[in-house]
Amino acid sequence: MKRIVLTGGPGAGKTVITSRLALQFPGQFVRVPEAATQTYARLQTRWDKLDPAGRRDVQREIYHTQVEQESRLAVEFPGHVLLLDRGTIDGAAYWPDGAAEYWHDLGTTHEAELARYDAVFWLETAAALGIYDGEASNACRFEDLQGAVDSGKLLLRLWDGHANLKHVGAFANMEDKFSAVQEALAACTAA
């Protein structure tokens, strides 16, 4: 079973693309939804409204939700490719004390988390082109346009050690971005 992460800053198209691929190719892909959005929605809050202790608590919950979803869906859909709307590494970008403390707190390592995934597609946010709807399309978003770009750059640095990291640039048109991801995904899953 392959696990492929789509990561990137807010507004990169992760949710739209993973959802669409899973719908178009149900016998091949299973979408693993973003654990952060689920957690913040359930708690009726978001990252910027929490103090550092609350941010740590939420990031721990997000990590464990992510791991549980990946494990459960791998069992429920053997032979499918898991398409992840973010991966466990993403939580390090939101840990108040930095990535090293995130790994330590969770009892894991950066290397172990990178090894969980067969491929990583880093999607550049459309905010890099000045296109960004912020919380209008996801109430959990708190970043402004520049914050979305900066978040994407931080995530790229955190995933940079992955042996199979692919870059997909920003596109003004979602159809063009979807096609770029689909092409890269086809090459990745054929290997």
C-alpha cells in the first residue's frame, strides 16, 4: 500500500484535489481527510485562538487522529493508494516550541515520520499568485495572504528530507493544478 501526502500552505488545493481524485478513481485512491480541520471543527476553535498549552494539546490530538485514520483506512481499503490531505510532519509547523520539540513530545523522530510516506507532493499555495480566500473556504484558517505563503515555505523545509518529494507550483486555475498533480501522481504510482 502506498501513502502519498499532499501538503502545502493554506489555499494550495490539497482538499479539493484529494477529494476529486478519490471520487474519480474510487478503486485506486482513498482520501485521508485533514485531521487538523476535523479537530478544530469539533472543538469549535482554531490555532490562533489558543494559548501555547492549548496549541500543544490540539497538535497532539491532530497527530494521533492522523495516525489512527491512516491505519484504519489502510486496513479497510487494502490495495488502494492512500491520498493524505496533509501528513504527520505538518503538525511540526504549528508546534509553539519548534519542530525538534514536536518530535520529542510525541515520542517520534523527523526521520520516522518521513518514512511513513512513500511520496510527498508539496503544492504551492495560490496565495503566491495573490489568490487566496482565507477562512471563506475553511473556517479553521487564520493565515492572511503572506501567512499562507510563509506556512507553505515552512512545510517545504519540514518535508525537504523526503526522498520522493515532488513540487507542484501555484496555478491561477484549479483545473491546471489538478492536471499537474494528476500527471505527477500517475508517474509516482506507476513506479
